[in-house]
Amino acid sequence: MKAARLDAPRSVTLLGATGSIGRSTLALIAEAPERYRVEAVTAHRNVAALARVARETRARLAVIADPSAYGELKDALSGSEVEPAAGPEALVEAAARPAEWVMAAIVGAAGLSSALAAVRRGAMLALANKECLVCAGALFTREVRGGKALLLPVDSEHNAIFQALAGSDRAAVDRLILTASGGPFRSASRETMARATPEEAVRHPNWSMGPKISVDSATMMNKGLELIEAHHLFGMPEERIDIVVHPQSVVHSLVAFVDGSVLAQLGEPDMRVPIAHALGYPRRLATTAARLNLLERKRLDFEAPDPERFPALRLARAALRAGGAAPTILNAANEVAVAAFLAHRIGFLDVAAVVAETLERLELPEPTSLEAVLACDSEARREAEAQASRRPAPGS
């Protein structure tokens, strides 16, 4: 795909326009709307929000993932020039349309097919969906290398590493260091965590995120998934990727080099900053995000994560070392377990337990195609659902 001129409006597509990442991206676009032309926007089920976004941005296409909501979306867009569409195939079509820059912010494995469609046509892909690389890391990176796509990490941790690595010879890198806030239960006892409710788990101390990723932060599975993602993004083996807990979420990640120097990327916890880095790449955009004042911050703390209270980290490392289908199973089982927890069907500590049991019971061949990845994901979900159903509901 031929890159657009830097002074021309950038054509963009937002896959997952109504979630927290999508909303932050739209806020940045609204600060300088003359710089962007919106090709397509998508959402899962929120028709009203999608129609509003499509009208405000004058998008050419709006896609609702739920096919049963097509009629409602068509009515909501009546009188506008926005084309309505619905269903999984329409999501892929949205990604395949000729936008220079695509935000992949559909949560979970559901975002894999559309993100791959954008990669295969050579788009600049701003990747906020870590599950693409967790579920299908080898497949995804092979497609990126084989085409003309540019992968821009949007997770604050991976974006920080991407910035710290700029212009560096990868042979000069000793270690990658991912930082974790520790979530709402960083200092809680296992007894407290066992009684934790979904409402408590999604109450993140630093970041405003959707419910699924908020629970992942609370279990620290998000950091396990990010470890696998970092392995694929930066070609770093598992044993050279460290995780440290940093409660203030000011240091977003670090790169340690073979000469003993360490580069860190810092900033106030605001997702607009890494999104802006990707949205303007290779230029930097001016934003209204809060500026970091180290004199006001005064202290930055770091500590090792507790593997006993947060077993998800161990499970993710083991899955990455095992390779094959293990990371796909890990991700699928985690999505099922988190959904069961949010529905009050299992307890907080049961989330990691369901993932562990699913990994132990399933032995699947390594998926080498998108179809194989989706089949592996489906089988892992069935097993995880069975494991979740066997566990007593909280308070029973």
C-alpha cells in the first residue's frame, strides 16, 4: 500500500470505535478533524453510539458486529450518507477498505480476522488488541513480514518499548522490562481476593478501561498476555522479558541494553498518549494530555509481582515456553473465565484456576492458519466453559 503524503489528510478506520480505545482515538481526531478522513467505524452491539460516531465523523461505512442489529443501525443512519453493514464478514470488509491507518481495538479473539485483513492489504495497523499476537503470533507476524504492513503497538507498555527501541540495533538489547500497576488487588490478601466482586475488580486505580481488560489487570493476566505479545512484537525470548510492578503507572516500560544503560518512556497514565504516537506516526501529534511533573510525583516505586497471589503470570510464561496451541488455549480460556466472573458465576480466584485446568486438559496441534486458530480457540472455549460450570457460584 502506497503511503500517503505527510501533509495530506490521513484516511483512518476504527475497528472498535465505541470502546475505551476507540473513544480516545476519536477524541484525538476531534482535536484536528481536518487531518483525518474516516473510512469506516465498527462496534459490537452499541448501535446508538456507533450511529452517532459515524454521523459525527462522516464515516463512509458503519458496521455492527451483531447481525441482528442491522435493521436498527440502518434506521439510525437513515438520511445520512453512511453505508450500514452488519456481521463478521462486514467487519473484515471494513478492515479491507482503503484506509491508510487502521485502529484494531476489537476486544479478544473476535478482532483477529479483521486485523489480519488490514495487515494483508498493507495498512498501518495500530494494534490495541493484544489477543491477535497471543492467539496467532507466528501467523500474524509472518503476514506482517510477508507484506508491506506496518505494525504500531498501542498498549502503553509496548508503545513505550517501541519508542525506547527507536533506531537501536536489536543485538544491542539485553532485556525488555514491562511495568504493571498491580491493579486494584496489588496488596490484597488471597482471602480478600477470594471474596472480590466484579465491581471491585474493574475499579482500576490508574486507568479507565473496559470490564474485560480491567479484570485482566486485576488478575495480572494482562501482563502475561503482554509478555507473549512482546515476544512476538520484538523478537525477544521469554527469559529476557521481565515484569515489575510499578503502582504509579508513570514509567510505562523500559529497555535494558548490553552496555548497562536503560531507556524508559514516562508519562501520566493517559491512553491518548500512545494512541497519538501511533495516529501521527512517524510524526508526533500535539495533544491536550496532562504533562508529567516529576516534582509533584516525587517518588516512583517498583516491586516484584507475587506469583502466589497472581498465578496468571506463571501460566502465561509456561504457555509461551510450551508454544504450539498453548497461547491460543490460554487466551480463549481466560476470555471465558473472565466472562463467567463478570456474570457472578465463578469467584475471582477461579479465573486463573479455570485457565490452568483448561491448559492441563487440552493437547491440540499448533494452529498454522486462521481457520486452525479459530478452531483451536473454539475448542478451548468449550473446555473452559465446562470447567467454569463445575465450580460453585460465589456465595453458594
